Amino acid sequence: MNHLLSIEELDRTEIERIVAQAARFAEVSDRDIKKVPALRGRMVLNLFYEASTRTRSSFELAAKRLSADVVNFAASGSSVEKGESLKDTVLTLSAHKPDAIVLRTPWAGAAELVSRWCTAAIVNAGDGKHEHPTQALLDVYTLLKRLPGGIDGASIWIVGDVAHSRVARSNIIAFQRMGARVTVAGPPTLIPRGIEALGCEVRYTLDELAKADVVYALRMQHERMNESFLPSLREYAAWYQINGRRLGPRQVLMHPGPVNRGVELSGEVVDSPQAVITAQVEAGVVVRMAVLYELLAGAREHQPDPTRPGRSAPGHPGRPDRQGQPDRPENVKQLA
Amino acid sequence: MGAEMLVQGPGVPANLLLADAHVLDPRAGIDAIHDVRVRGGEIAEIGAPGTLQAVGDEEAIDASGRHLLPAFFDPHVHLRTPGQEHKEDLETGTRAAAAGGFGGAIAMPNTDPVLDSAPLLRSLRDSAAREARIPIGFMAAITRGLEGEELTEMAELRREGALGFTDDGRPVRSAGMLRKALQYQRLCGGTIALHEEDPTLSKGGAMHEGTVSAALGLGGIPSVSESTMVARDAALAGYERARVHFQHLSCVASVQAVAHAKAQGWRVSTEVTPHHLLLTEEDVRGMDTRMKMNPPLATEDDRKALVEGLRDGTIDCVATDHAPHAREEKEVPFEQAPMGTTGLETAFAALYTELVLPGVLELGLLVERMTAGSALFELPTHTIENGEPANLTLVDLDGEFLAGEHGWESRSENCCFAGRRLRGRVLLTVAAA
């Protein structure tokens, strides 16, 4: 694997391999010293064109736990606002020789495009309404831990604004690759025409929600109302809110965050033991560790155990110029 | 109205002897090997093979094994002048046209500033008289600045040489505004060409709405955005007995709406592009920005209906909608990229390779449809007959090439057929109209 651009390009074996690696890294998170030297001397660049404290911090934490250097580059307040193109920004930042670029943009296909412009491994942290592959991987990881029978054969309902959700797209694909049956449900104005071609079923009401083993609620963005996708949030909540009345006792509740309490989820279900929302956040770090490890150190025979402290991974065979570099005094540098 | 509406840069009238050429002009009823003499830019003599000899300053060209066709005519190109010469100018755009076998073309008015006033049209025609490598004509805007609010001075623009009127790139949103333009056409004439799109349906769209847009998470443009407007404006044209031309049809429902309008006897005509005839939304899966155009590439059913419409005459002609954009403008994420593909240099070869060779269309019919555009704008049709202006294209149907392998004559390279192996190489274009 050279890049992680989409879930679409991963098969079940690859998803399972990343998730299994994440499980090994989970043990690191429980230690007093939450760090392994697997990616020491490697540089991970977070390039974010959209505000995202949560995803960015999750990637930053993941990179740091693997001892990588992290540089955060936010598009606001930078050269981007002075009119620099995506290509020029990427070429400029590539001069710092990052080993991986974690990229979040509002444009579908941007991660794939960037992967053609530079030698770094590209991790798609969300490209427009297209995909958000690490979210899907962490959701698979979370579900595998939570569902006693595994994901195979499970019924998963994804509820809400499917049209504007990259999480929905990645998860429809990922859950099905793992053997689940996926149903999307939401207001007809927010279910894109043609989505059933991805293999999922479509419902416009929650009448059959009881059939679901897992209920995955999507975040409802308030600005959708201004564009007349919905008459009101009140009406949305009346028809599609997951609340104590609609959520069955054995159903698992997921949400990519941040939650709008009282809109897509009622407060009581957020706080219920069925909700695995904080487990998803926790899974985010270990799954992103596994992704970075897979891209920058992994996929070779006779891998050293990356979870064993005190032994660094061997240098990257393809990049001899990066070996023997002195450690940087600080792990994080702020550019721009 | 005639050829004087077109402008061309200075050139030496051709004196040629094309020996042993397979002359094909379905309108003239010619499909045989001939020698053809061109003198002073006119077709002087068509004789049996081996009967004509070059005399005087005539350049003799051995055309054996080659096809001599009437030069193609493109009623829809963007030459980007004035204002966007970094994409194309009159010289590069017409050079690209000549390289594609076109002996005439009509430029759209969505320039910067918009071609909506007589002085601007005059200066543009002056520029064309210096720079254009083939005869070109100009359409003027229907509404000032393409804003859809006020009519341009259509009568004065016509007197200054506007072939017709279009807000191409944008629809005329208001039916009332379009109706006024159609009424005013009775005074000034000139075909009114319409880019059909309902912006309330297409808003936020980057490609055709369907399974591919759903999978890619790209905003979709539904086909009804075009077809409802075609139906609306065909009805308006029928009511006002006006002459309208629908630009770049892209879907089944629009073809049906045009067929209905023609059955009513309404004065409508239409065009289709090579990319809509050959490509579909599936070609957008890779999010290659060269595949982003307006109207967007639609489904296989739409594509087939367009081919069928072209064959049965519901669609009158082929137009490229040649829309050059600079490399840096297209080298961005799909949603940010401007709409449009170049097409002049690949139109014939792409259609010959993908439609004629597999037996979908006859070569004669393709030639007819690639030369039919001029008549829709009251211009003479390129014909291979004694005494006609020499508007000729010599092609090597067996000549194979990779599109773009030697670069492009156009200033831009955003061609949706780039890299394809095509057959039907244009060797020579004579544009002496």
C-alpha cells in the first residue's frame, strides 16, 4: 500500500490487516509511556484545508505515539489565502521532504490528485463529499470489538444526511466489504439519486429500524436548512432523530461526531451504554497509527514488532537519504 | 446573407492539383476517385483520375489513397478573445480548427468583456481579418453581459456582422426575456442559439447526476435540467414562430423534445458534440478534469440516443464546443475545475474511429453532419463542385496517431480524447471561402 486514498481501493484482507495492527497498537495506549519508536525520524505533514480539530489531533497523536515528527499546516491564514494553488502548496511543502501527507480538503478526488504530484505517502483525511477512509476503518475496528457475532451478516443502518457525507460513502463500502448488509435512511432530499448502486438499500422512514443491529447516525448540518433540503430541524428530528423510543435495547449506536444533541440524536441515547461514540474516538488514534505504520514502515517481511519499546524500525529501503539523520529537537514544528 | 459574414486573415489563394483523390461529398453526390484542380481558391475542374496535370504555379499533390472531403464547419467554438488569450486566441484557435479539417467556425460571445456591443464586434472582426487562419463568424450575446436582464442592441449587432445571438455558457433563465429576444428576431434576423440548463436544478453540480456522482460524492446535474428548458424554449419558438438552435444536446429527453418540436414544424435545429457522442459518466470516474464539461457526460442510454438522433437527422450537425482552458486552471480538484474540453483537433478522427469504423455511422453521413452547421446560420455549405470556393479537407483514413502525441495547435491541452489511439488523420485543409 503506497497511499490510503479511499476505502473503495481496499479489499477485506487489507481492511482486516490494518484493523489487526490497530489492535496491537491499542496496548501502547494503555501504557504509562504511550510511545513506540516505530517511525522515529519520519515526518508526517498534516495539511488541512478545512477546520477539523478532532481529526487533525487524532492524526497528530497517532504520529507522535509512533515517534514521528509532525508538522501541522492549516490552509487558513497561510499562502493558500494569498491564492496559491493546491499543487503549488503541495510542491512547496514537499520541499520539507515529508514521508506522509495527511490531507483534508473540501474537494472530491483531491487526495488522489496530490498523490500524483509528490513522493510522500498520502492519507486521505476527507476529500469533499467523497471519502473519509480512516473514519470507516476506525468504525470497523470499533464494531469488531463491540459486536459479539462480528460484522459479517450484521444489519447496519446509516441514518441522516447521506448526500453530503463522506463518512456515509466510505462506511457503506467498508461495512459491506466486511460482510454487513447496509441500509441508508433519511429525508429524500438528502439521499443522493443512484446511491443504491453502491449496494445498499434505501429507506425514507425509520419504520423498519428495529431490524438493525447497528444504527449509525450522521451529523445534520444546520446550513442544509438554508438550502431548503429540510423544512426545519424540528421536522427532521420528528422523523429521523434516534432517541430512546426508536433505539432498541440490543442495538449499537454510532456517530462520527461532533453530535448535535436534540437533532440527530437525543441526549439520552448519547449517554446510554449502547452508544460507542467515545470508543470511536479512541479507536481513531490506534487505527491512524496502524495506517501510518502500514504506509511508512509496514508491508515488509520480517517486520520488527513495532510495539516493543527501545528498538527502532530499520530505515526505509526506498529512501536512503533519510537514514542517519539526527533526531530533531522537537517533534512538532508549526509552519506558517 | 452569405460568406461575407465570415472573416479570415490574409492568405494566398490556393492553386493546387490534387491527383487521384477519393472525393467524397454526399451532397454533391460524389464518391469516386478524381483529380481536382483548385485555382485562385476555387474548385476549377474535377476530372477522371490521371486526366489533369499541374500547370503554372499549381502545387501538385499526390492524393492517391487519401479522401478529399468538403472542409468541416463548426458552429460552436470558444476562441477566448478578447480577455482570455492565455487559453486561446484567434490565431491558435483557428490553427487548431484547420488542423482538425475545419474550414469555418463560429465563435461564442462569452468572452471578457462579453461580445454584446457593436464596437466590440467591429474590433473583433478586424482582429480576425488579421489573425484567423480559417473564416470565422461571431455570435453576439442575447442579453447584456450574459446577465439575462436586458437585450443587447441586436439589430445594430446584426448590421455589424453578428451571425446570431446566444448567451452560451449560460441559459436565458427567464422565459419572458427569451420571448422578447425571439420577437425582436423578426426585426433583425439571426439564429438564436440556446445553452439549455435550469440553474435551479443544476446548481452545485459538477457532473451528471446518477450512480457515478453518487459514488464519487460529486454534486449532480440532472438531465432534466437541460431537457425541461429545451421543451420550454421549443414551445416558445413555436409560439413566436422564431428560429432557434439548441446547443450541445446531451440526453435522451432533449432529443425527444427536439423531435417533438420538429414534428410540430417549429423552426428548431440542434447540434451534438463528439464527446457526448462517444463518452459517458463512466469516463468521469477517474475525476480527470478533462472529462468535466457542461452539459456533463451522461449515461450510455443518453449517448446512444444522441448517436441515433444524429443518424436520423433529429440532430442536424456536429459541433465541438471547443472550450480551451489553461493547464493550471484544469490542474485542480474536479469540483474546482472549469467546464470544457478542446475538440477541434480530434473531432473527425474520434468520430471516424469510434462510430464509422465499427459500422455505427456511414462515413458519408458523418461528413454531411460535420458540414451541416453553416446552413443553420444562413451560411453557404461547403460543397465539392466546379466553381465552388475551395473548402476542402484531405484525410488519410488509415493514418493512425495518439491524440496529442505531438502537442496541440490549440494553446490549451484539455482534450478529453488525449492519449487515445485514433484513425483518420487530417493532412491538409483548404479554406478559401
